[in-house]
Amino acid sequence: MDVRMRGFKERMRVDEALKLYFEKANLKKLDSEKVDLLNAYNRVLSQDIVAKYDVPHFDRSAVDGYAVKAENTFGASTTNPILLKVVGSIDIGEKPDFEIKDGVAAKIATGAPIPKGANAVVMLEYTNDLGDYVEILSAISPFKNVSRKGEDVKAGEVVLSKGEILQPQDIGILASLGIKEVEVAKIPRIAVLTTGNELIEDYGELDVGKIINSNSPMICAAIREIGCIPTSLGIAKDNPEVIETKIEEGLKVADAVVVTGGTSVGEKDYVAVVVKKLGSLIVHGVSMKPGMPTGLGVVDNKPILLLPGFPMAALLSFYTFMPKIVERLLDVEVLGKKGEVVKAVTKRRIPSSSGIRTFARVIYKDGFIEPLRTSGSGVLTSMIKANGLVIIEEDKEGIEEGEEVEVVLTRHLVRLL
Amino acid sequence: MDVRMRGFKERMRVDEALKLYFEKANLKKLDSEKVDLLNAYNRVLSQDIVAKYDVPHFDRSAVDGYAVKAENTFGASTTNPILLKVVGSIDIGEKPDFEIKDGVAAKIATGAPIPKGANAVVMLEYTNDLGDYVEILSAISPFKNVSRKGEDVKAGEVVLSKGEILQPQDIGILASLGIKEVEVAKIPRIAVLTTGNELIEDYGELDVGKIINSNSPMICAAIREIGCIPTSLGIAKDNPEVIETKIEEGLKVADAVVVTGGTSVGEKDYVAVVVKKLGSLIVHGVSMKPGMPTGLGVVDNKPILLLPGFPMAALLSFYTFMPKIVERLLDVEVLGKKGEVVKAVTKRRIPSSSGIRTFARVIYKDGFIEPLRTSGSGVLTSMIKANGLVIIEEDKEGIEEGEEVEVVLTRHLVRLL
């Protein structure tokens, strides 16, 4: 056992330490703020997002073809084509000013609005262009090849819930709903204080006995890594008054404070003493190696994380505790991380063609996946309903029902705390 | 088959497309720039880092105890203590001004410099404080409990190599070496152009036929996600002159250009035509679903990625190709991602104590791990030599040689291109 560990009589297991801490600490949740969409990536939603419009907000063609009254195609086949007069052409982005009556059709592009009177689109493949007329070679039913108003999203529908961590696909759907700003949790600011009489910021000449403060830039980088904003409070000598002043300075400018060094129970380990004086130190000494002299305190409902002075121990303890503390500040627990690969059994067959790499959007839950029925790649909501992707390689033809596959999470799996 | 896919006679597999593209594209590598340590997190080193100093730069005590001449302790035991006169006390950060001669000792703290004449430290546990004298209860050999000058890093040693993606532990070691600035690859800037006559930036009133440009904010967010800087070029109508002007604008301000929509082979799909005019379109049509109308072009040695207009297809194609293209710009291939969990067999036993969560630093390679012999958590280089962590839970006692374990990668595994 390391000499510096003496005095930690009651070391707590990591899980117990976190449980006790969150039971007792009563941490203040972060406020929210409005940000525009361009700054919303990876932020935690603090509101439900309700669609103001239907998506699509007009009936539109899902294919290139001819807009018709479906009834006019009944009986059509390659051997018995039906002739319709072409009254116009509608491109994507255009608004048709004519009406489709019996016996007529209009050429239409994918995504273009269905003209008044029409209720279906015959794909180009099943037509024969004769100039002013078109031959219809196949009968279709009403609404065939039409993406209907509100098919993707209905006005009033909740499309994204509080706690969701916004990913590019969410930004896409928000934009398409005409939403320019969202209410999200503020980014946590974390102040870093390093303590130790031996620490200096720079080697003038190589002073024997002195050590450059490497913990501060290291922990600041780790704070960035977990998506927070670091502030360095510099170095405090092993002096309780100085440490107290610095911690109070940190509490003013940040939502959490990290202190490295001086966290043990030796003569000059003043950090614990100061935290106890300012607030409370709920955990002191954790059964982890390295990282035993870790402490979890709270002052003014803000968390104070006491890290050992040894760099490796400080970093590992930071990673063990700070992300969990940040989740509390953001009021959301991350159960699965975007990009993580999990194994799951598919509840339904997922088709794919040999030679084509297929990206199947799925809903993952508790070890199972439900593939989303996606009619075309334009269906926006498949992007936000899905939380995973099954990538079917070129040499495989589909995934059978009951087969176990690897699922890449396409969003963080979260639950509100 | 989607109507919009017609015309892609020779669709290429994803891997083939990338291979052909990188063979032919001759992409320009990004320049490097100097950044200070606080901005170096996650940046790609474009120089080897050579230590200017030894670390530690003085012999220091690894424990709390008494600095002695080891020879003076020979024969000492609990039943036969040896008495030494205490001539001083050295705390961490202090520089001793006395010398240890035969028959004397000095109290010393962990991390404090070994005084002249001493060559070992007896741990407090094996001593008995008598005020002006100390009883030594155990014999020790020379250099016992001394972290020797240069033990961690020797001056002149390469501590981090070109291509390394800087993690918090690296920032820590750079700081401790007195390095304040590093040369890193510039952050790639990627310009985004969306095309389509139907696109608008905002709903005034809900215009039938019009669609809000959701691809641009979505792809900009995805660009942030992969660590690059996005610039939006706005919307281009389906007009080759406008598209050409916008792409040229993008090439001026960015290191790569992404274009969404108009990438197919239909009447109004001008993007491919424009890219062919400006430079070359090496790949057009990929065997992936969604995402078939993807194209990979190059103009002035800068990459142009042509994405389909459908949001989901655009995003999946972006993720499939852009990270690989960015690696080329940065001149480094990522073989494994930090945070990824891989399985590996340990070549040596890794000890741990029951009831303590143990974080063992390991070197992972080709399915095997080599645990690092770490004498104490202060050994800085274990942080940068290690590329993985084995977390041994509290209820387990060590990992046996040959056992398969899960390894969390603590840095990106990279190789220079």
C-alpha cells in the first residue's frame, strides 16, 4: 500500500461512492439557454420539440413519373395501354397552376407537389412518352407514389424529447420543421485548481525540487474531451487560506471545481479540510488503484471533485467520476454512447441485395432491434426514430429474423434523471 | 431500384471506390501550425516531440521516509535497529542545503529531492521517530525508493511521434517537459453547398413545393462531429453556372467541399458535370443503399464529395466517405478509436486486489496486451506508452496470463499514411 494512502480507513467502492454522493449532494441542475441550430450539435435538449407544420407540408411525388387520377389507370397494362393527354410538367420546387381532370396527366419530378385533382403518380418506367400524350402501361391505386402531407411528421407531434443529445440528423429535422433556435442545457464550466508547493508554471532554469504543473493543462483537456468548458485557477501552495480563496473563486465562475493534489490525509493535505469547512465532503477515499485519495464534495450545491496529485491517478479518477457528475448537472443519464457497437437480435428480417452495402436503420432496445420500415431514403423521421444502424456488407443478403447482429448506435441512449 | 439510380451503370463497391479515389486523387495534405498546449487537445502532431530535459530532472523520493546512505542501514532489523542522527527535513518543492554523511539521516516527503550524499530512502513504516534521532528497522539497498533522474524520460528521447492525436495524458506529459507549443496539422475546413430549385432557407408562409434546406445545417453538424470546421455556401439553384461559382468559392475558403443534391444522372443533375469541368470525378455511383448517387471528385488537389439530396442518404454517405478523406488530408490513418473496446489476450498476469477497482495500463497490439510495469502512479510515461486500459472490477483478483479481457483504448491507434 502506498504510504500516502494511510489514514483512509473507510475506502468506498466506486459505485457506492457515486450512489452515496448523489443521494446526499443535492447538486444544482444547470440552467438552459437558447442557441441557434448551427450551435446546437451535441447539446442536451431542455424542451420537447413539437412540430409546427406537417412534413411534408404538401402532397408530393415520391418518384419521377406522371401525376394522374388513379381511377384513370384502372385496366392499363403493357398489352392494353391507356392514353392520357399531357397538360403540363411540374418540377421540384414548382407550384402547379393547373388541375388534373379525367383523361389527362402531368409529368412530375420526384419531390414536386401533386397537382390538384391528381391522387397518384405512375413511375416513368410504366409509361411511354408520345409527346402531347402519354401511354400508361400499368394500373395503380390511389396515393401510389405519393408522399402525403404529414406522412413523416404531423403538426403537433413531439419529434424530439427533453434530454435528447442533438445529433446531425436531429439538426436536419429541426431545420426542416422551420425551427431556428432550441432551448438546451448550458455547457458545464469546470474550474481546475492544482495544489502543491513543488509546482511551478514554467522552468526558468531547471530548479531542483520543482515540478511543472502538468495536471492543470491535462485536466483542462479532459474537460474539453467530455464536452465541457475548462477554466484554470492556476496553482495554490499548500496553504489552507490560499486553497479556500481559490476554490471560492472557482465556485463563482464555474459549475463545478476540480482540485488536484493535497487530497490525502497527510500533514499538508489541506484540500479536504477546506472543502469540509466550506460545505461538505461526502466521499473521501475510494477503493480504486490508482486514484484512492479521491474525494467528492459539495459547496453551494456545486460539486467539488478532489483528485490525487499523481497525474495518472488524477486522470483516471477524473474519468471515473466527472462524466457521471456532469450527467447530474445536465439532468440526463447516458446509457449508451453514440458510435458504440452493441450486439442485438433482430425481431424481423432485414432485406438487402448482394453486392450493395446496406445501412438499415433500427430501433435498439434491451438486446433486440426493430428494423424501421423506410419507404425511400427521404423519410426524415426514420432518422430520429432510429437509434442504431445495422451495416449489411456487400457479400451478405439480408439478415434473418432472430439473427444476432452488431448495431452501431446513431445517438446517445439517454434517460432523464 | 429507385428511379433516380438509373444511369449509374457501373456502381462501385465502397472499398473499391475509396481505393480508386485515393490512388488517383493526389490530395493535398494540410499545412501545420503552432498551437499552445491549451488548444492542442485532439490535434494531430506534425512533428516528433523530443524531451529537452530528464524527467524527473532530479533524484527524488518515491515515498515518505528518511533519506540515508543505504550502506548505513545494512544489518538493521526490528530486533536490531540502527540509530541515525536527524540533520534536517525536506518537503516537496524544497531544495536541501545540507549533505547526508555517515551516521545521519533526513526526513523526506514523497516527491522531494534526495539530498547530497544520500542514495536511498527508508519508508516511515520501517523507522521509529525519536526526535533528534531515528531508528532504522530495515536494511535497504542503494536507490531503494528513489525515483532517479531521467527514470521516466531521458533528455533526447522521442516521447510522442508525428501522427499521434493528442489526448489529455499527452498534454500532461508535454507540459511536464516544459513544452508550451506544438506543431500540429491545421483543422480541416469543409465547405457545404446544397443544391435544388425546391430549397429555401426559411418558410415565409408555407409555400407549396418548397422545402427548407435541412441538409446544410445537418452536414455542418456532422462536420463538427468529425472534428472539422464547417462553412456553409448556402443554396445553389439547379443551374450549372451558379453551382460552378459556388464550388469555386468553396475551394477558396476550405480544404474540401461537400455538395448535396443534383449528383445523380438526371436532366437537372449538374453537379457531376461541373466537377468534371473543373477537375475530375473519379467515382460516380456507389453500391450502397441509401447513398448510391455519391460521387468523389477532385479539383486543385482538393476533395469534392458529392452527396445525394435525400437527407438520410446524404448523412450516411458523408459518414462513409468524409472521415476517410479527412484522414488523407491529415496524413494519418486511424486504425482504432479512443474509447473503443477491443478484446485481447494478456501476455502476462495482471495483479489486482479484491475489493479494489484496478486500472491497469497496457500496450495493445494485434489482439494481445502487454501490461506496463508501473512503479507507482506517478510514472508519466506509462500514460503515453500505454494505449489501453484494463479495468479489473472489485470482485476479481487479477487477470491470469493468457486470459482474454476487454481493453478500452486510451488513444487513437494511428499510422502515418
